[in-house]
Amino acid sequence: MTGNRKLIKEIILLIIPAIIEYSFQALVNYADFIMVGKLGIEASATIGITNEVTFLIKAGVNALGVGVLAYMAREIGAGNRKHLKNATLHAYFLALIMGVCTTAFPLLISPYLPTLLGADEIIRKPASMYFSICSSMGVFFSFNVTAGSIRKADKDMKTPLLVNGFMNILNVILNWFLIYPDKAFNLFGIEVNIRRCNLGVIGAAYGTAIATLIGGILMVVLNERHMDTSVKGMTGILESLLQTEGKDIVRKYVFVGLPAFLTSVVTSFGRVIFTAMIVPLGTAIYAAHSIAFTAESAFFIPAVGMASAVASLSGNVRGEGDIKKLNKQTHLVCGIIVIIMLMATSILLLCADDIIAFFTEDKIALTKAPRLLRIVAINEPMFGISIVLQNVFNGIGKTKIPLLVSGFTQWFVRVLGVFVFVHILGYGIEIAWICMISDNILRAILLYVWYWCDNKRLMA
């Protein structure tokens, strides 16, 4: 019993900062969506239409983060700290490569992307500009994720929390100055006029880009303060990158990260197709979908926020080679997330109208979007389990399993379902969302079954 209490305490101490940190990450998008949403329905559609493509482009960076976290957590769990400096150097090198790609590709496709997604002509140019500006800091985003994964592998959830918290405060302040026109108010009988840029949607993009740049620099600087994972003072950097040990580290990053990358590509590309099939339903319907999706995503923050903590814990246990501890830990985390997500379900069912009213004043969105939130509410506990189990597999380096499961459910349930029911049979946006939650529910079931059927080989 004492062991259970100790494990529960360790889990909670890791997941709370991780959840708060992801909350701050997510708030970058919410700040843009809420603050831009005040400008009207077209503005909401402008920043929403390229969201899934942004997730797809960031897949490589996030996969590198998975590989770095899994490798380093395993080494730390096994007590092999002497290799961490070299591992950090190679992580930075890969982060630079991924960051350049994550910057260049969006800039190349941005003029054509909104048209390819079927956007109305009125929002194509601002959507293209928003996408390109937000993507311009890909190198700094890459270093933020990579250095943050290094810290998380060492069970340091506070550093990413502080960095992303600061980024979000900065982003909101920049949005306030960049999006809106001048602000006049009365201060103790004196008329005060604050000069603002009045850039609208483009102002939100600049705010996000500046915050991303500063966040990436900060994360690396703070990681370099930890001697085990600092490259400061290393000599013969080029030789270290080319030596056999370094090549072996890169292979391990790729071995774990490549399936995680493919999982992100398969699921993100599936979501892009899903989005592209909804866009033709009209700007107003798509805006309602986008607003509802953004509002609902606030409620899966606990599940996604726990992901890095779960991966770190699982990777450490993999290094220790203790399958009983892994099983106990997985049970506890699944139980915690189900309780949290049941509360999310209750709030979504009871407060859907008020939640949507917080994001927009558009009449169509206020009618359609609450229905979508109530549909998705029943999915929350199963979605939480799917996220937790995917990151258990990622943490122990078994990233092929989430790839196979996610690929099957995403394409054969969500994408094919929307194509058949919406585009062939003519049903509306509500049926599209039922297909979406069916994907999440089946994914959770398949991952859970696979975990226990393959349990004896998980440490192999």
C-alpha cells in the first residue's frame, strides 16, 4: 500500500506541471482564436482553416521530441547519465535540421494552401499570410520541443511549464497591441489613448511568431543550465557528431521517432482530409466546426498534458526493466484520466451554449457549435485513455503500435465515414463529428487490448 501511495504521489507531482504546461501551449491557439473571433466569423475561419496543416507540418518536430524523450528517459532510468551530453548535442543537431524543414515547407506552400483546402476567396489571402507568418519561426519551435523533451526525460516538468507560461503571457500582450485599433479610456478624469497596430488576423500571426522565437531561445538557455544535458564546453563537436556513438544515438532517435512521425503524418493528414471535406459545407458551417473544435480542445488539455509525463515515467521504468511497475503505473494513470475526463464530459453537456458564446457572437455558430460539443462530450474519457496508452507505448519505445492503430481508425472510421455519410449520403456536420468520436473510441479500445495482449513483450 505504501508503494502505491509513493507511486501515486510521483505520478501526480509529474502530471500536474505537465498539464499546466500544455495548457499554456494550447492557450497560444486559444488566445488567437478568442481575440481574433471578436473581429467576425470570417476572421475565425481564416485562422482555423490551416490549423490541421500546421499540426501536420509540426509532426516531424514532435516525433523528434518523442524519440529524444524515450531515449533519454531510458538512459536515465538505467543510470547511464554519462551519455546525456552527447545525446543532447545530437538532439540539437536534428532539431536544427527539422526546424529548417518546418520553416521552409510552409513558406513554399502558403500561397496555394487555402485554395487547395477549398477556402472561400474572401479569406484566402489573409489565411495564407497568417499561416506563413506563424510558421516562420519553425527553427525556434523545434528547439523548444527538443530541449523541453530533454528536461521532461529527467522528470523536470517545471522548466517547460515556466517557458510556455511566459510565452503565452507574451502572446496575449502582443495580440492586444497588434490585432486591435487604438484604445481610448478615462483614467482619473484624464483621457488616455493607447496606440495599437490594428493589424487584425495578421497581428495575431506576428504575436504568435514573436512568442515562439523567444520561447525557443529560453528553453535552450534553461536546459543548458543543467550540466548533465548541457553542450556548453564540449570540444570536438564535429567529431562527436560523426563518431560511432553519435551515429548510434541518432539511429535510436530515428528508430523511435520515425513511427511516431508517421503516426502524426497519418493522423494529421487524415484530419486535413477530414477538414477539406467539411470546408465545402460553407464558411459559416466550417467556422462553427472550427470554433467547436477549438472550444472542445480545451477539455482534452489534461489528457494531452499528461502525455509527456506518462512517456517520461514509462521510459524510466523501461530503463529499470520493471514490467510490474509499468502495469501498475499504467493502471493508475488511466484511472486518473478517466475521472478527470468524466468531469469534462459533464461540463460540455451542461454548459455547451455558454462555452461557444465565449468564442463568438455569430448566430449560425451559436446554433450549430453547441450541438457538436454535446456530441463530442461522450467521447472524452475514451479519448483520454487513447492519449495515455499511446504515450505509454511511445515512452517505452514501441511507437509502431500507435502508428498501426491510429492509421486504421483515422482512415477507415473518420475519413471514410465522413466521405460516405456526408459526401455520398448527404448528412450534415453532426454526422461528421460522430465519425470523429467513433475513431477516438475505437482507438482507445484497440490500444488497451494490444497493451494487455502483448504485455510480456513490452520490455523486449
